[in-house]
Amino acid sequence: DGIINGNPHLAQKMLELYEFSKKLFVHSVNVTIISLVVDLGLQEKRKQHNALRSEELLTGALLHDIGFLNLPKSMVEKRRLDYDDNEKKLFFTYPDEGKKIVKSLAENVRSRSLDIVYQHQERVTGTGFPQHLKGDKIEETALIVGLADEFDLLISKETVEHQRTVSEAMSRFSRYGQFVGNEIVDSFYTWFRYLK
């Protein structure tokens, strides 16, 4: 609350997101909550508590899908699973669009938050997008948001034909360490393994 109240530019973008699509707004909040819990678990395990990192993560996670504001609204209201070929091409541009929007906020958003917006679809294997980055070339907090994003989309039936139960989704994510790193997946499991 303090971060949003203290940054009217962030509050304005969240309001724009809400007015554009309540579905996307709720997804962004869900991803933010999951990401913060996972990262706080990592910080606790490492005994390195970093409030600035948490603030950057919160901002980046809230804005991770902001690039959709520059895409047709019809795409947001559709399941990603149902995109046609043209929409699939446009979908791959949304991190670039998000980067443009966040850069327009200039010094009101920290560079690590911008990295999260731009890199949250990257995977350590190099199979992500938009830059196909590998390994430690990807900001760790972007990988955390990437995991949270995938999880929320999976349980909301956005990327699969049939909605998965939380326990089915958790089982699928047990193999996700190769894409985002084992430490991130371990922290995710530590905090969310009891969800039903």
C-alpha cells in the first residue's frame, strides 16, 4: 500500500490496467502476491533481507503484463490458448510494449522493476522471450515473476484446455526448476505445497 501510495505513476498505471481489463488486473495482483511470498522465502533462507529488492519486485510484478495495454483488448479477454496465428505473433511483443510503457515513467520506476517487466518470460534454458536470455543473464526476480505468472495462468485455465486443481498444478511445477532455477521452485513449494 505504501509503495503504491508513494508512487502516483504506479498507481495511475494500475488504474489504467484495471479499467482496461479487470481480469488482467486480478492476474497481476495474484502474481505479485505469489512472487513476494516466494522471494521472501528465498531471502529468509539466505538470511539476506532486502527491502529494496522487495519493493522492486512488487513494482515489477504489478506491472509485468502492462504491455497488454498496447495490444488489442480482445486478446486480453481471450484465453491465451485460443489465440489465432496473428494474435500469437502480437503476444510475443508484449514484453517490448511493457518496457516502452515503464520506460516512459523514467526515474519513477527502478531499473530492476523494468527488467522484471521485460524479462519475466525468459527462461534459464534460453527458451523464453523476447531475447532468449540464458542462465544468470536473467534477473532472478524476473524468473520469480515468471514462475508466479505461469502458475496463476495454469490454475485459471488460461493456458490449458481444462482447469487444473492446485495440486495438479503443483505437481507440474515440480519439474519447473530447469526453467527458472531450483532455488526458486524450492521456495515456491515451501510456501505453497499445502494448497488444495
